[in-house]
Amino acid sequence: MNPCNLTQALLFEKADGRVAPETRMELDAHLSECPHCRQVFAAWSEALPRLRTLAPNELSAVSIRRIENEVMRQLPVPGVPRTRRTLWLALAAGLALVAGVTALSLRGTSPQPFARIQSLHGRVTLSGVAMSPGAAMGPGGVLAIASEGEVAFLVGRAAEVQLFGPGQVAFDGTMQHQRLRLDSGRLAVQIAHRRADETFVVATAQGRVEVRGTRFVVGITAQGSYVRVDEGEVAAFRAGAAASVAVRAGETFTFASPALAAPPTAPAEIPPAASEAPSCPTSSCARTGTRARRAMRAGKSARAVELVDEELGRAADCSPPAHCLDELGYLRAEALRQGGRLEAAVASYRSLNRPGATRAMRQNALYAAAQLERRLGRAADARQSFGQAFAANPDGALAEEALAALLDLLEPASAAARATAERYLGRYPHGVAAARARRILSSGATGAP
């Protein structure tokens, strides 16, 4: 092949360092002799990284769910007044969004998701949606795993991460500045060396870890959180501190305050009261959850409800962990929903809106309950549940969807609709319901019916 043609054909591979050594030597020799090819290669080498940052991520499960919700909003709901919109418009918008994502690609590359699941063991959800290997995840999602399971995922192209359950991690940032927030569990990270203009952060409630290229573990304990470095070095920052602490291979750094880390002054062992219930074995909860999910996959929703009810009955004689009760309660509600027992499913979802449950769990359960209430034609109940879902976790993954659903269910001319529209636009000016919110505010301002 002509040397110029060969160089043009391998521009991207050469820029990425993906050519064989002998080919690289041939290309380098030609570039040193050919001013034109050298100029073209320099231009592409400079432009390619910037172009790749413009390529959108693949649709995450949350984005897909938003499209599905928008489609569902176009369907007529018993007892709910509808504006003159059609299902075809919603489908066209969804297809246009998918087409826009898939059309933007470069030669030799493809849009890279923020994160992608590689393997999992146990029930794994992203913002309440069940995940499977290969699923893409975007910023704003919350990945959760119950019991003693684990999930491995890739963040960008260079960070291999494992979450050990029960645990929860939230995704934030961009492809260039990636950030994970660990809320519970243990996170093991192995990351290749990053460029000077790239960052990778793992944050907890007590501090954060910043890395360039290393292997480390961040975990949450009853006393706080910690980082253990296996290879390389990380910079650890306590919450509110400007200065960092260098943590090197073989070292462990705790973010817990001295007051939390100090040993208790009371006697180490205090006999439990005679009336105090013993702790329930977590393994029993995990086994029941696995069996219930297996029954649901086989279409045996009634059997799944039976298994969960039996486990909850046994739990009455001991003190089960809170996350165990929440996990079983959500499984029970899902099984009731699968079996068509919608009224019972609503009650089961709403029972998870308790003070001890996590904000994410409360929001997911209330949102699911509201969807069923809307489906059953109970608009007033659905409005209340969507409002509670937003209030439970205003920064959660389903907060926008809850406000958007409220806009559909409220009378457009009402003060409540205008207040909700203002809140929506203040938080999501370019969201899926932004145009609807502006119409509500415009109608109120002009006095139109």
C-alpha cells in the first residue's frame, strides 16, 4: 500500500497506540519524511480526544425508564383529564432520542457509557430497576445490591470496580471527571493511570479519595469509613479539610472522627435483657430473597409472596436487620404486582415508607405505589404518593419523574400546578416535562383557561 494511504488508513489506530510495533516504525518513518501526512496526523491527534468527549453516553436504564414513563403518560388514564397529545408523538420523541445517540459515532470508536455492568451475583438494581450483565449506567444512577452479593462494573474504559453487598453506590460527574459516592458496603477499585486533566474520586459521608492509578478498597463500617491501598498511592481528604493525607500501599486510613474511633469507656460486654429478642441470621433473609426471586422469574408470584410471608413470620421472634426487612418487603410488593394483585401491591409498597428505610428505598416504593394508583384510576392518591416520592429524596434518581407525573395529574389552572411547574423548571429546565411546565405557567400568567 502507498505509504500515504497506509498512514491515512491507520490515523486513529496510530493516535490511540493500537498498531503493532513494526507498523508503528513504518508509520513513524513516513511521518518524518511527509509534511502533509505529519500535518494531518497532528491535527487528528489534537482533535480526536475533544471529539470523543462530545459523543453522548449510551442510554442508561434510568433514561430508558424515563422514555417509557413519557410513553405511558400519553395513554388515557381513567378519571384523569388529558390534553390533546398523542402516543405517536411520544414514540417519535423516544425513537429520535435513541437515533441521536446511536448516530453520533466516530471511525474506530463508539459512544462509551459512564459505567457498564460486567458480572453480578445477587439482586442488583439501578435506581430501583433490576440490572443484568452488560447493562449501561449513567451519571445520576444509584446502584444497589442486597444481602451478601456482589457486582463488578467498568467505569469508563480504565476503572474496574466491585461493590460487595449489602451496599449502595451513586454515579456522578463526567467521563473526564468521574465520581462515585459510596453510601454503604465495600468498594474495590483497580484503575489504570489517568491523564493530568482527568480525575477519579470515591466519596463517603466522612471524606473522599482521589486517585490517578492504583488499586484500593473503600468501605463503610459502624464507626465511619476507611480506605485501604493495595498498590500505588491515593490522596485521602477528611470532610471539610483542604489538606490531603497520602495513603500508600499496605496502609489503611480511617475517616472516622477521633470521638467515633475511641474505644468505649463502658464495659465491653453487657448481658442482654431477658426480654431482648436475639438477632436474626442474615443468611436466612438472603436465602429467602433468592428463592422468592427465582419463583418470580418462573412466573410463580403467589409462591414468592408465600416465601416472603413465611420469612417475615419467623422474623417476628428475632430482630432482623432493617435492610433485610426492606428487601423482603420490596420483593413482596413486586410479586403482588406481578400477580395482578394491584391493591395489595400498593399497600405493600407504601408500608416501606417508614422512618428507618433509606431515602432511595422510600422514593422507589412510593413512586411504584403512585404508578399503580394512577393505573387504578385513583388520581388523588397518586398525586399524594408522587408528592411523597419527591419529598422522600429530592436529589434521588426518580425525583424528576415524580414532579413530571404530578404535572400531569394536577389541574393546569390550579395554584398547586403552577407551584409544581416552577419547582420543576427550577431544578430541571431542560427536563422531559419542561415544555409542559412552561405551558402551565404561561396559561396562568395570561389567564387562559
